[in-house]
Amino acid sequence: MNQVDELFAERVKALKPAPCDHPAQVVRDLYDAQLGSRHCDLAARWLQSEGHGFYTIGSSGHEGNAAVAAALQPTDPALLHYRSGAFYLARAAQHQDKDGIRDMLLGVTAATTEPIAGGRHKVFGRHDLAVIPQTSTIASHLPRAMGVAFSIARAAKLGVPCAWPADAIVVTSFGDASASHSTATGAINATLHTSYQGIPMPLLLVCEDNGIGISVRTPDGWIKQAYGQRPGLRYFDADGTDLAATLTMATEAATFVRRNRRPAFLRLRTVRLLGHAGSDVEAAYRTPAELTADEELDPLLGTARLLLDGGCTPAEIVELYEDKRSEVMRIAREVAGLPQLASAEAVAAPLRYPDPTVVTESLPERGGRTSEPLTLSQSINRALAEVLASYPEAMVFGEDVGRKGGVYGVTRGLQKSFGPARVFDTLLDEQSILGLALGAGVSGLLPLPEIQYLAYLHNAEDQLRGEAASLKFFSQGQFRNPMVLRIAGYGYQKGFGGHFHNDDAIGVLRDIPGLVIASPSRPDDAAAMLRTCAAAARSDGAVCVFLEPIALYHQRDLHEDGDDAWLAGYPAEHVPIGRGRTYGDGQDLTLVTFGNGVPMSLRVAEKLNGRVRVLDLRWLTPLPLEDLLREATITGRVLVVDETRRSGGVSEGVLAALVDAGFTGRLARVTSEDSFIPLGDAAREVLLSEQTIEAAARALLEP
């Protein structure tokens, strides 16, 4: 027990009625959601004490958000932060669903029967309730919320189905501390930037301001100072401990967003009761007077005042409280000890790679192989056009991809062919580009965003790791955000470069579970692999990263000037995920490589008189293990040619895969240096060279 709970009955008896303009039954129904949320918090701590609970971050003090749910349509998509218990229960009640409390406690106990994450995490989410699960604690879900808001009208404009009603608005909630995070400020800026252009952005941002982030105080008045006067952002403010005031203001805010299709910001003043989580000892950083003052603002007491005005007696209010305790504790005892995930295979099941048969059946319509020789850039451009022509829900977007056609011309002509609603420029913010893709994907569209350079990805990478790749994991595939993220990367640009335009740091991508990483080198492979990625995203919800070697975009020659040996016709077939490509039939050494390493390795192989074969991995995750082991076994000698850095580079995973598979032949690797790539000719000092590859190959060929 704790003081908030122990003194509840005593405090109710001392209350005076407060006037309320809302129907008594509405207040009583919302009070039920508030009570359910509060007692779930208490039950979570009891379950933890009994060894059956694993999550104690609660919603106590934030139960006013039940009124936000009541102000919305039950089909409005909601992306909620972790203090949203009352909202979730109120939303379930709107659907006449009585399992909300059980859902929450199944999440606390990590039970496999929990309906959204299946025991993988405690999240608020249900597909049939239009609640998209979020694990964000730092507002990293706000870019996705922005993307969902954008996609409602965009789907209608494209004439394709949308996951949400045409008049829906999007609600997303977050705390006052998170409101200062770059993901929040970036998402809100992108929302206003888009709305300013007259594009519908029906987004209701709900900041639940309890004045503290774990132990760090938010300055009084900061949220209003930061967001209260933003041009284009209608600001609403309510006392979140007063259910009636919250319902009135939330209804006004939701009505504004729905009618005007413009964003609004609703700040709810709340309090945090029971600490940040079960392990938090607030007395270490808050005074007894501060804690008591917050307890007196308990939103359950605020609603009790409204109930008194509606004719309830203090005894009846306390009886409702205790009856809900009994209900919640009965469910808590039922879920305590239920089976949890018991194997690595079970835990990782939602992260499986796409079924090749399903992908094949969903491929874009084939344009047919042509003998016309194409560069890598031209081949990708044609594949994008094919995807856009075959999938009406597909969109290409990013910085400079529209009218300019991309900084390297890869998207040239696509906007003219398919229109600015499907091929368009974004603001210069990688977090928002990925957030738009996340929201579009979960809304029924097929996003093909572009990050202009690999080095520009790193400030937004959590949108892939924490949001995109995790959605299927935390929803068991009930929600998905298909995406093919094109990124221009790697080194070896001539005449232009430096670190931010020559980057080979892809280790940050390779360890994201479930992510598909395509790394084409040849023009025909690039088109075929892009078709595969688009089909995998569309049919299976795959999140694919498509790494494009900048230095090969316009490459024509392989061995000598004018040989045009790096050009290729447009392919009619696709390349299955996780399958490599072998060049040559040498019996003495296998060069394993990818990207820029492929033409370099082929030139080295040409000098070694047919003794060498080259395996182009093509896929960096999943690696083509079958092809890798086969080609390594044929020669018994493997040299991994890795243009990325020695530490954290691709070669580490390749060598480990061979050792794990029991390969006993000779192994070596050559890589670029553990360095950023400098400007000018100095880049040659740190990037892998053909001379280094040849020397290592000759050394392995020696007896």
C-alpha cells in the first residue's frame, strides 16, 4: 500500500462538490477508466512483489487523459506514451470492449497471451482499437504520428485505400520532458512546415505536463513558452486533474483539428503520483511538501468532486474505488504466472525475413529485359518507375528528389511522369523523412524515401532501430510499416567528397534485427534487387535499406577506358533476398565482396589468370550464407574484400559466419582503415585499394 491509495477514502470524505456541465453518466464512465488505470498501477507493483510483474511505470496522476479519448472518434489513430492507461481503457470502452484491464496486466506479466506484443514488452496497442503500439520514452513516435496525419489525405488524393477513415484525426501524447527532445521538436516543425503549405495535417499533439522528467524539473511555464505562440499551431491548455475541464478543452481541440485539418497542441497540466516507476524513491529529490501537494491534486479526487455534484455520496464513490480494486486484483491473480516466451525462436518470430514465395507473387509488373546498356543510376531510375507504375500506393520522397531529380539524377523524370503527389521533395530533416515513411507505411501506403547521403542517416537512425524495425516485433505483425529506404553511400567519389559525402559506416544498420540490407553493385542487380525490396515491403511489411554506391552511379567501364563492361541491360527477373552472385570459376581462391569491392575484385581476378572466383554478397543482411559457404568450400581459401572500416565492418560478420558454419580453410580480409574519409587525394590513404586486394590475394595463393 502507499499513501495515495491508503488515504483515498479519507480524502474523498473531505471533498466538496464541483459543478460539471457534462452528463453524469459520461463522468461516471470516464471515472471507471480512471479507476481501472490506477488499480492496474497498484496491481503491477503487487505482481512485481510476487515475482510475476516486470513493468511498473504507471499512469497515476495522468488519468485525465481518459477525457482525451472521449473527445475523439474511436477510429482515430492514437500513438500513446507510457502513462496512457486511462486513455487506453476509455478507448476500449468506446468499442464496448471489456478486456482493457486484462490487456494491460498481461503486458505487465509478459504473458504470451497479451494481445499486441505477445509478452515482448508492455505497450499500449490494439489493432482493432486503432492504437498503434509505441515503446517510446523520448517522443521518438512523434515523427511517425506526423507521417500518419500526412497520409490520411494523401491516400485519398492518390485514390488508394487508407487504414484510417477520411475524416480521422491523429492523436499522439508525450511528456513535458520529451517535448524538448529533437524528435519532438523536429516532428512538430515538420508538421507546421507541411501545414503552412496548405497540406492537410490533422494532428493533435497532447503534452501531459507533470513538471518533471524522472528527477529533472521542467521549468514552470516552459511548455507554453515553447509552443504557445508557434505560428500555425493552435494552442489549448487544460487542467488535466480536472476531468470536466479536460473533456471540454480536448473536445474543442479535437473539433478544431477535425474541421480545419490543421495541427493543434493540447497541454494538460498533470501530476505524477507513485513516482516514475516502482523502483523510484522520490524522497531522494522531492520534498514531503511537494509530494503532498501533488497528492491533493490527484485526478481521481477531482473526478470524485464531479460525481458528488452529480448526486453520488462519498461512500458510493469509495465503493466504486474498492470494487474496481477487487476486479483488477482478480484479473491480476488470474494472469500471474501465465506462460512467457520460452525460446529465442519464439521471441524473434515476428522478425523473420519475408517468405520468398510471397515476395515473388507480389513483384511489380515486369518491363522485360532490354539489351540497352544502362548505368547503375539509370537502372535504379527505371526500377523506381516500374514500382510506381505497378503500385499506385507507392511514393518517392526526400531531399531534392522531385523537380531536380536527385543530386545524382537517380530520380530524374519521375515527378514529371507520376506527379508531385507521388514524387516530392521534403524539408531537410532526416528524422522527419523517416517519420513520414513510418506513418505512410502504417497507413497503407508504400514509401520509398531517400536519404541523400549515408552520413546524413546517423542523426535519424533511431527512427529505423527504435520505430521501424521494432513495430512488427511489438505488434506480432498486426501493424507494419513497409519501407524501401534508398541511401547513397560508400566512398571512392572522384572530385567531390569528404566525410559527409563519402561514408562507409554501416555497422549501425547491420545489427538492427529484422532489417533487410541490399547492397547492389552492378546495374542489372540493382534494378532486380530494388524490385525485390519493393515486393517484400508491400507483401510482408519488410523494412529494407537499399545502399547505393555513389561512385558507381555513372560508371561505364570495368577494365579499361571505353570498354563499357560495367553497363548492363535491364533485367526481367528479380534477385531473391539473401542470394549472392558468383563471377568466374577459379578453383584456388574466393574473393567475397560487395559494393565498390565488386569491380575492384573483378579487376584483381583478371590479373590472376583464372585462379580466382568472386562472390558478390549483394545482401548484407541476411547474408547469402548458402552461397558463401559453397563458394568458400570450392576453393578452400577466402579473402573478404571489405570497403567498410576494419572495426565494425561487414567482414567481421562474414568471417564469423564462415567459422560458425565449420569452414576450416584459410581466411583473410582486407578493409578500409578505422578513420573518417578525408577530402581530396588523402582519401586514398584510408580507403581499401586494388593494390592491397591484389597483394593479399597473391599471399593467400602461395602454398
